[in-house]
Amino acid sequence: MLLDEANTIGWHPDGCAGRLPGASPPVSLEPALEREFEERLADSSTLAFRVALAVLRRRADAEDVAQDAFLRAHRAFASLRDRERFRPWLVRTAFRLALDRRRGEKRRGLREEAFGADPGPVPSVEDEAARQQVRERVAEAVDALPEKLRIVTVLAAIEEQDVSSVARLLELPEGTVKSRLHRARKELAERLRCLVSDTATR
């Protein structure tokens, strides 16, 4: 599973401007602030990357998004009012950047499909094709969730259903997280039933 393969990702400020379209070089921070930023990033970077990976499902894309989030965090660090809340701020930033990237990919995909792009090779092994179809159905169902339900679902999967951790990251009451998880699971179950039904009737 992709999330199991998500290792620590480092902060590469010198490479960000070259890899990210329109990115400016990192700002200079005072030495004490720079050290604090690096310490807080070391505590948060892997989770931010895993959130991006859960949305994008491709490591290279998730790494780009994570570096973009790190660069934005570096620029904003000196002006953050409460740096104790840096970790949830970074995770939410990575999530929203990943969503923006995925929406852009979907728009490009629709344009390519309209112009008759090759959909790619069809798996030759039936079992692999069936597994891939299940993964795609689940991904479609998760993608269709409203953003506030989707982020609790992604974080709960990463945090292994630790509601208190998700609540802290999103700065929400635990009861709100539980309620949103319940609604998300209910919507997912319904969407998956519909998708399975549609597939069976084709």
C-alpha cells in the first residue's frame, strides 16, 4: 500500500524553485527561527507528505506537493501568530495543495479524453484488472466526498483511527471528528454500493 511506503521526506529549499512552477526562492530567516522551523518541520514533514500521497496516490506528485507546502511554510513561518500550531497548519496546507493538483489533473484528463488520448494498456491478467477496478472504485468514492469529510477520512486512515490525533491536527472537537467520520463512512458505503451495482449491470 502506498501509505506503508511513505518514508520521511526531507526539506530541499534549494531545489524547490527549480521543481515547482512559479516558485520563488526561500526567504532568509534569522538563525534561531531557521533552527525552530527545521525542528518543527522534522516533526511534521512525514505526515504532510503522507496526506498528499493519500490524495494523489503517486509518490513523485506527493513529493512535489510536500515541497511546495514546506516552501510556503518557510515563507510564512516568521509571521505565524502561534507556531505551536505549525503541524496542523502544514498538514492542512499540504492537503489543500494536493486537492488543487488532483483537480487540475482531472481537468487535463478530461481534455485529453475529449481529444481521443490513448487510455493506456489494459492489464492482461484478470485478477489484477479486478483488483485495480476495486481500487479505482474506492478512490472515486473518497474523491467524491465533501472536503471536510474527505480530510477526516484520509487522516483517520493515516492515524489508524486515532480520533484524538485527527482532532488535534484539524483543531476540532473530538465529537465533531467522530460525527464527520460517521457521515463519511455512511456516504462511502452508499457510494460503493451504487458503484458495485452499476458495474454489475454493465
